[in-house]
Amino acid sequence: MKLKIALTCPDADAAKPWRNALTTQLLALGADAEIALWPERFADPDYALVWGAGQGFLDAHRGVKALFTLGAGVDGLLKLDVPAAMPIIRIEDGGMAAQMAEYVCHAALRHVRQFDVYESAMRTSAAGGGAWQPLEPRRPAQFPVGIMGMGALGSRVAQALQAFGFPVNGWSRSAKEIPGVASFGGEASLDRFLQASRILVCMLPLTPDTRDLINRARLQQLQSPGYFINVARGAHVVEADLLALIDSGHLAGAALDVFREEPLPASHPFRAHPRIALTPHTAAQTLIDESAQQIAHKIVALERGESVGGLVDRSRAY
Ligand code: NAP
Ligand code: GLV
């Protein structure tokens, strides 16, 4: 039997490599599939793969056995009307965990080693030839990192930070047992987790429980001067509170990959802030080959009636 799979991506050019990779991976597992790129469509598709889906695509595929997202976060998808009984399966890692580890370690080390300070001093004083000024050495051991969200991505980041000598605290809904990581579980432990941390990294999914979680009261509890890294979603953060705490010196700065409004408007105060490093929501991108292989394995498992990982719990919204 030939599986019928519907696929939509915001960029039509991006859809073709996905179609090729998924066809190849399914064939390697002995499954034959026909993949339609939206707005081409089947009358009775088996599965749908979405990134940046619109309501029209979802309405046309209400009968599928499962909906696969091509990313880790499902907050965008859950804003739409997705039938409550339709299983949503997200990417688990898909090549993103290693990229997140690179991003967070880079941002944390850049701050600890004060590379940002050196870069700006060397530039601003170039005309006068001054500021050839090594600063007092600082070590990762002096900067305990608190990771909010110890899932597929956060747990990998924790390992990578430990390898550089950072003490690591992890906060998640349920406490974890990860060697060398001080684990904090649930809301009751959030204050203790924040007070034990100096660099805060947000790796949470965006849900009704986590929206606006990172506000003045929470950031104020970090050891000072602290630092903030956001690689999750912009709406986790009350931006005005973050700016105020950087300007007051409670936080030394921030590295931000995600924003409440994307693309970040040219006039936004983050844009020109000397102590905020910005990237355009690119901390970790889904890698097609790894992810197509993962999805192909899950489709074959579902066809055999087996359960698969990455199933979104609709009551928790992640
Ligand atoms: P995941 O595996 O689902 O992990 C989520 C973690 O957050 C889990 O440890 C979970 O706790 C914890 N959590 C959820 N709600 C919580 C709450 N209310 N209180 C405390 N902890 C809570 O997700 P992931 O694959 O690691 O991805 C995390 C997020 O990264 C995505 O949702 C997405 O927003 C973001 N992301 C960003 C980029 C980028 O380029 N910037 C790329 C990929 C992903 P439990 O373990 O107890 O369930
Ligand atoms: C990207 O932000 C993702 O959630 O995969």
C-alpha cells in the first residue's frame, strides 16, 4: 500500500528537500509513499507534516492519523484550530540539541570571558590606540547557570555547559536525575532555583503556564550581576522588565534569539542596546536529514500500531 502524506512549509523551496528526504527515508524502511506539497492535496491523506501551517491546510487534513510538526515548539500550531483528537507529534532533537549547546555555551563563555567587553573596547579606542587592557580573569565556576526547561534540548545544553566547568541547575515541571546537575522540579522550587543561578537560560516551551514567566520579580532573584539567554520564545519574557534590570546593572546583559515580535522591529530598544546580543531566531534549526529519518521511523511505527515519542500532551500544551 502506498502512504499518502501531505506537506506544507512557509517556503515552497524548502518543501522539496523535505519531500525528497522523507521519501528516501521511508523507502529505506520498506514503506512506499506519495507526498503532496500543499496546495496539491489528496482526498484521504494518511499523515500531514506542517511548519507554519495555516488554518486552510489543517481544515483540509482533519482526517489524518497524525500531524507531524517540523520543529520542536508547538505554540504556533496550537493557536490554530487543531481537532482535539488528532495526535500532534513534534521533532525531538532533530539536530537541534547540538546547535543549542553551541549557542548557549558560546553566549555564556562570551559573557564570562568578557569577549564582548574586549570587542567593544578595541573598536571604540582604535583611533587612540588605547584600551589594550586585559581584565581580571573570571572562571565558569563563578557563574552557576540555571536552565529553565530540561527536555530534549535543555538536558543536552546542561551537559555541554558542565564540560566547560559551569555549575548547572535545571528547572522543569518534574525534577530530573542528571549526573552533576542540581535539579529543581515545579513552581514551588522556582525561587530557590533562581537564587542558585547567575546566568539564566530559557529553554521552555511557550504554554499558558510559561508565558510572561520571566519578569522583574523572577530576574531580580538571580545572583547579581547576572546574565540572561533566551533561546525559547519571546513571549516567555516581559521585555520592559528585562531592559530595566539590564539598565539598573542587576543584569550585565543578555543574548536573545527570540522576541515577542519577529522579525524584531528596527526601532525596538533591544536593537541598539550595547549589552544585548541579538540573533534572528536561529539558535537551532531543524536539520532535514535527521528529522526526516525520525519522522519516517515514527510513521512506520504508527502503521504497525506502536506508540512513538514526541506526542504532544494537549492538556499541557507541549
Ligand atoms: P521538551 O523536550 O518538551 O522540553 C520542555 C521542558 O520544559 C521539559 O523539561 C518540561 O518539564 C519543561 N516545562 C514545560 N512546562 C513547564 C512548566 N510550566 N514549569 C517547569 N518546566 C516546564 O522541549 P524541547 O524540545 O527541549 O524544546 C524546548 C523549546 O525550545 C521549544 O518548545 C521551542 O519553544 C524552543 N526552541 C527554540 C528554537 C530556536 O531556534 N530558538 C529551536 C528549537 C526549539 P518536564 O520534563 O517535567 O515535562
Ligand atoms: C523552533 O523555534 C522550533 O521550535 O523548532
